[in-house]
Amino acid sequence: MLEEILKAALDRGDVYRTGSGWTRKSLVEIRLPETVVDSILLRVERLTKAQADVLRTASVLGRSFEYPLLRALCGGEVEDELAALAHQQLIEEEPGGHGRHRFRHALTQEAIYGSLATSKRQRIHGEAAMALKGERTAPAVDIAHHLLRANLQDEALPILMRAADSAEGARAYREAAELRQRALEAVEDAGTRAKLTGQVGETLWLAGRAEAAIPYLEEAIDALTGHGSIAEAEHLRLIHGRVQMAHNRHDLAMLDYQRAAEALTTLGPSADLARALMLQGALESISHRAPAAKTGLQSQL
């Protein structure tokens, strides 16, 4: 099966060679070969109706799932069905998972989930979100995930944003960035999307993922500038400059600082204008110093 998957990926260009070696498309773009999908779905057809229904519902919950949530969605006890599915080596209980189960292979979950009609997937996702809302300890991101998949973006967005703000307040920047990335899926308004894209870039930078932040920062700077949100755009440009500085791209960093200072000057005094002038001056001063001095000061910029 693995050889077949690899061959299909190569034939479709999902896996390809570049000048620096082999790489692949994003996982969401890679499709399973039809023969593999057919083989998995044939196993499902051989199950009893009750077992197949449980397995299909479980596939909507993801690679792993909580037993109480699955039981709630199936409308009753499903222990016998889970035992039969485990015997068929389709699922297994997670070691130390305290009631969590998982598909033995991610491919199985993906194939079964993909075989469901869109309307059925959305319905189950919506029911899962409602069930999780009734649990005080349910993670906000899990609720929002099901709301998004149920095409209920308006309900998902405020949940994700509150969770992201809370994570950022706790200095959990990586989590905040991931939550805001998920929120982007629910945003259609161009202005709101531009601001949120900038927030993703800034929190990725705070999380120490500078390179990952660059495309978000650049997209947000262009969009916010186009919307006339100069102060917000130049705030992000300063962060972009600090990312460039951290990677020894001093000329690009200087360009960012200069452009930010010029744009912010037209808006009057501000903390970001002072920061832009300070960063520009500091970079100019260290450009005349020894490499060792540059290295020491670089991290401060």
C-alpha cells in the first residue's frame, strides 16, 4: 500500500524534486490513490450497519476521539461496536488515553471521512460542536473546529478570537498564532482579514518562528496599506524589519525602518515612530562596528 501511495504521489506531482532535494505539497493538497480508498471502503462495507455508522461518525471526530462524545453523537452505548472495530484492527484505545480511542491508521480515517456526503459531515460536525459546548472543560479550539467544518463560521470566529487573546495574554504565543490561523478560515471581510493576518504574523514572531511570520507580515502590510490603515501597517513593518535583522539581512531591515519612519512621521508622534527612529539609528551605528559588536547588539534589534 505504501508503494502505491508513493507512486501515485509522484505521478500527480504531490511529491517532487527541487534543486535542494525532495519536497511535497501541503498535506491538505495530497489525495489518496483511488485504489487505496476503495480498499479501505470495502472493509467498511463488510461491517454491520451499526459498526459502520459508528466508524463513520468517529471519522468526523478526527484521528482520535473521546468515547463520551462518540456515544453522545451515536445516541447510546457503542462499546460492542468499538470492540468489534478494534478486533478488525480499524481502531484502538490510546495507551493511557483515559477513554480516548484512535484510528490505527490516519489513512483509514481520511478515506472514510472523505466518503461521507458534505451534508452529513456538516451535520455531525454541528452536533459535535453542540455536545462540546455543554462540557465546561471542552477546549475552545475543538468547538471552533467543528463549527468551521459545519459551515458555521460566524459562531466559530468569536470563540477562536477569545481563545487566541487568552493564549496571548498567558504568553502562549505559539498557541495564539495557531488559533488565529484557524480563525482566518472564517473571515471573509477584507479589512478584518488583513488585521487578523497581521496578528498571526506578530504572534508567530513572538513565538520565535520568525521565518514563518514573514509571509503573513508582508501580506498584512500590503493589505493594510491599501486600506489606508497606515499606523497598523507600519507597526508590522517594524516587526518585519526586526525579522530581517535577526537573519543578518541588514540592508532589508534598514529599508523597513526607513519606510516606517517616513510613513509614521506624517501621523505625528507615536511609540512606533520613536521605535522606528531608534532602530534606524541603532542599525546605522552598529554598521561601523566590529562584527563581534554587531552580533552582541543584533539580538536587541
